[in-house]
Amino acid sequence: MSYDNQQPDPTLIPRYCGISTFARLHTLDKANKCDIAIVGIPFDSGVTFRPGARFGPESIRSSSRLLRQFSINQMKSPFKDKIIADAGDIACNPFNIHQSINHITKELNSLMMIANNIVVLGGDHTISYPILKSINKKFGKVALLHFDSHFDTWDEYFCEKCTHGTPFKRALDEDLIDVDHSMHVGIHGTINDYTDITNDEKLGFKTIFTNEFDTLGLFGVIDKILSRIGDTPCYISIDIDCVDPAYAPGTGTPEPGGMSSRELFNILKGISKLNIIGGDVVEVSPSYDANNITSQLAAHLAYELLCLIK
């Protein structure tokens, strides 16, 4: 496959026509091997509030029909620079979290033998744990840049070790990430207790809370991220609820007071010099969405990740 024939020309074929892959790209079976594989993981058995993220990949792909070949934000055309293909979905057992985690890890390990990098469409945040297991197998320990309204570093929830509130504690337990170069961005809303903050600090993470954005300014936020991550290979995980519900209502645990979609896009623009090796966009629950604005945002964020991957 050549770099210049991956996406149908929207001036010749209307964007509402064609196959329902991400951005109407070719499927992986036509590409055989690719630079970046886009894969959906329709799993939401780890949620603690509103379910529905299992329908996220389907909705994000549908909204991605709007995407064209050139990103004004990143000033590049990812589909011309790299071979990118849609690898479809990884089917999971909705009644067994641990079986699903093992299955996701196995499938991603196989996928990453034919794809240099991956961008994952979720699914709830539980899936970041098996994703990081697979990322670690290929790249070793990586920095984690985590956009979210929640830390997701609880040790357990209702005696369950694997939920969408625990993926990064599990990743730390298995030494999958370089915590000295990892950070959370966009934490806001309410928590169970102040110890949620102190426990996360003890794990070694640094945090930029959303209420710091106005004092730091956008460039201050970007500088802190660049300083923390440095040259370390970096995995980006974006929970859509880091964005204010005014821009992203279609999620399971919305928290008012989040960043705007424009702020998030500008942060992603500002960190383009980082060594990004993969990413995910999770927690899109279409049943709570309004006119697909959350799915559209998620599709564009996934597109930004495609631009950022080296």
C-alpha cells in the first residue's frame, strides 16, 4: 500500500459514503503491515457509574467520517506520512474482567507484531492496563501522560483489583511505566478523600489540576509536561471526561469544571516534540451524548494522536 491512497478523496467521494472504518481508512487485512494500527476495544465491564463505553469504538468511527487528510492543529498529514490501517475490534467477555484483560493483552501482542504503533478506541479505562502490558513488551517502560478528571490509581474498588479506577496502579505494580517521567493532567471534580491525592503522590506521579490552568496559563501547562516527560518514550491516555461536560457530555463519570476541547487540542499541539509511541481515547458513552459531540471530539483526538506518533 502506498502512502497516498489510504483515504478516499472527499472531493470525489462524499464523506458519508464508503466503509465505516476510522476516517474511512483501509482495513488492516488490506495493508498487511502498517506503521500505526487503529483498534477498538468495546469493553465497559470495569465501570463504576454509568455504562455504555462498549459502544464507544463504533460511535467514534462513525464520527470520524468528518476527518480529512490535513491537520491544521499539527500542520501535518498523518495519512500521507505513514501507513495507517483500521484493525477492527478486539472482542471481549463482558462477564469476566480478568479473562478479558488477558485476551486483550494477547490480541494486542499479536497486532503489534505487524503494526509499529497503536491507537486504541475505548471502551472504559480498564483497558489501559492490558494496553500498557503490550506496550511494555514491545517498548519497555514508558512514560505515561494521562489526561483525566480522575487519578485512576486506586488499589481496588469494591474488592476488585481491575476496574476503570485502578489501571495505572496495576501498571505500576507490574513495573510497566516509568513513573518518574509520568503525570496526570486535568484532574478535577470530587474525590473520596484527600488521601486519594496523597496516595497518588506516594506512587510517584506528578499532577496538573484543571484549577491550575488559569494561573499557569496554557504555555505553563505545556512546559510542565515537556519538563516531566523529557525524551522518555511516552504513551498518552485520554479519558474524555477530562474535558468539561459542556464539550463532552457522553461519558460515564462526567465532572464539571474540566478543560475545554480547545485547551486540550492546544496542549497536544504544544507537546509535539515528545517521543509519542501510542495512545488511547477512552470512556466515550454514546447513549449520554448530545448530537454526537463527544464522539466527534474523540475522533479528532484520536486523529491528533496519529499525528503525534513518531
